[in-house]
Amino acid sequence: MRTDPSILHVDLDAFFAAVEQRDKPSLRGKAVVVGGIGLRGVVSTASYEARKYGVRSAMSTAEARSRCPHAAYLGPRFDVYREASQAVMAQMRALSPLVEPLSLDEAFVDLSASGLSGLTVEDVAAIANDLKAAIKEASGGLTASVGAGTSKLIAKIASDLDKPDGVVVVPAGTEAEFLAPMQVTVIPGVGPATAQRLSMAGVRTVADLQQLGQDELIRQVGTAHGSSLHRLAVAADDRPVVSDRETKSVSVEDTFETDILDRSLLTAIGDRMAHRVSERLQKAQLSGRTVTVKTRMHDFTTHTRSSTLAGPTDDPRVIARVARRLLDDSDVSGGIRLLGVGVSSLADWIQDDLFTESEAEEVPLELVDLPERPRERLAGYYPGQDVVHTSYGEGWVWGSGRGLVTVRFETASTPAGPVRTFAIDDPALSRLERTIPAEPEPDEPVVQEPALSALEESGAEAD
């Protein structure tokens, strides 16, 4: 256990929404919701102005609109978010060589890797505030909340206590006391089901959990889970900060605007997903043994089926062939609203001949053409998208429909700009393509990388 609070958890505040407010002056100080904007859309991030009305990530966009109808509802701009994230991560790496990114908007920083030791609470608070100031300057005004402690558990919990733009440092030796009054759900691994079982045993706070003997805790939630919870309840967390997080799986999933009943169409979509997974595996120089197919039914029940091969592969034909078999075992009679294909049990080597040549040929290299998906049809102009006009310059899409597109012409460096409406096929108006510098290879994990339309189903950013 460390003797000083030298692990930081840095969490950007309402990241996606904050980037949109940064780049769109007319939205600063106003309610902004980023996420899926279709009928089945789900909120990814809500600005703090929208949260006052009860809008939260993972809420359906329909419910969010009913709670906060006056908010700006925008589709995501992942390239821009990645660019902002790179600028922020660079500031963390300037502080310490040991940075563990968890997502685009959060990371752990190990101060001890910089040779710093014997840090007091005041020292760490000053370092955290300096880092926040550097992040704000490098990112064009984004704010971050920072938690610090002797472990990753304590730092992560602390960063959530003074949002937005706060700093909380937990002194060494006070960790158990710090956790005691909190709800038991603050402990990683305690979801609704586990919380309910613990509640039946009279455990509602971490203090209650600390009082429960390990044997009783194991009896309530099982051996592995019980032992872990018993340690975390007293902040016994010795997990190191690691700069290169191991890739667990590579996957692609899509949500459909209408439930799909046609098995041949699902098979064709699955084949394409297998090829996209293969491309990502090959780019990362990885291969995997376990192929998984995920289906979400018309009634929102979710099923996963997996098959493990004799050795790892990155061959799209092999992945597609196994995925087809798994999909054949699925009941699609009620309609499929989400389909995903993934590969796990990853390795950095490849088994060359898992199947004979004739077996591999069962999945063709040239995939059948699919009907254009609704998301692709709408990809021309969607709310929040960057555009440019030959006369008015750069702006963003306010809304589109009925053959028209409305644009507000403003950028991060201009005042709130005017609104103009054009025919959707106006040759003077086009999407603004941005070139985002690539990150160094170690900073590009391929963990659970969804297709864009998967945002319709699950929030891409945690609060």
C-alpha cells in the first residue's frame, strides 16, 4: 500500500457535450445532449445544464426530449473528440510517463513514476490544479475533475465527488473511513443485483460491508466476488497503473432502425461485421480464438453465443463462418434489433490452418450488397455536423429535413453566428472533413470498438 496519495484519476467533465459547447458559441451555457438522435437513440452525454432537468447518459433520447425539450440534440463527432482527447492525454504524459487511459475522457496518472515521493495532500492538490489548468489551455477550455489517493479505487471514487472542475485528495491512512458512509454501490462490481442481495443481509453502506465477515460475504455473493468485495471495502487495492492496457476483445455491433426478421439479411450483415472485425485485428496485429455473436431481440432481451477455436485466427472467412453457425442457432422469429460480432481470447500469433480450404470457402470473400441502412442514408447531414459553405464559411447543422438543411455559421473562435437554410443538394454546401493526427500506436487500443450506429443503443461516454 502506498504511503502518499500519488495516483490521480482525471475525468473530463461532460466531455462530448463540453466539446460541442466549446465549438458552438451559441450553445455555451445552454442544455446540450449528445447521442443517438433517431427513434431508438440513447443519450451518450448531457451537459450540466441538461442534467438539471434529469437528463442522464444511457437514457433514451425520447425520454430526454420529454424532460428537456428545449435542449440542443446533437449527433456525435468522434474525430473531434479524439483530437481533444489527444491534447488532454499529452498534458498528463508531460506530468508522468505512466498514464493509463480508460476512455477518451478519463485516465489514471501515477505521480510516483515521475520520481515524486513523500507527497503531502497539499502537494498533490497543487499538482492536480496545475494539471487542470494545463488541460484547459491545451483543449481550448475543457474542464476536468481530479481525484487522488493511494489506489486506483480511491482516486476514481474521489474524482466524482466534486464535479465539475473539482479536486479531491484522500489522505493516506484514511481510505476506509473515506469509503464508510458511501452507498455500497460505489464499490466496483456491486450492481443492482448484488446490491439487492447485500441489502437483504442488511448491507447498504460500505460501513455495513466493512462490518460483514468475509465468510458471510462469500455466502451472500459467492467466493470470487465475495473475496474481492471484502478487500475493496477496506480499500485494499494494489492494482498498478499500467500504460498499455491489454486488449480484451475486438467487436462490431449495430442497432437497426426496424427489427430484422430476414435471416439471409442478418447473415449478410454478420458477414460484413466479421470482415470489419478481421480488419481491426489485422491492424492491431492480433488474432483470437473465441468468436461471439450478440443479438438483442425485439423485446430488448439480449443473448450472446460463443465458440472457441483450436487456435487463434484473424481470417475473415473463418470468423464469418463461425459467426454464421452461431447466428443459425438464434431465434429471429420475433425480430432482431441489434447484432454484434466479436473476437476475444486474443493473442499476437495466428493459427494458419484451422479449417481446410473447402471449409473456408463456405464464406465468400466478396460479400453481397446490402440495402442502404437508415444511418447511412442520414449520414449526409445530421444535427451538430460540421459543414462549410463557399460564401458563409464554416458552421454546423442546426437541423435538416423535407429537402432542406439549416446551418448556424459559427466556430469556436467566433461569436454566435447567423442561421441560414439551404436546399439539401445545394452545391455550395458540403460536409467539412477534418484531418485528425493519429495517436502513437500504443495509445490506440481496439477494445470493444463499436460501429457509429451502435451509439443508438448504448451511451458511449460515462458520466
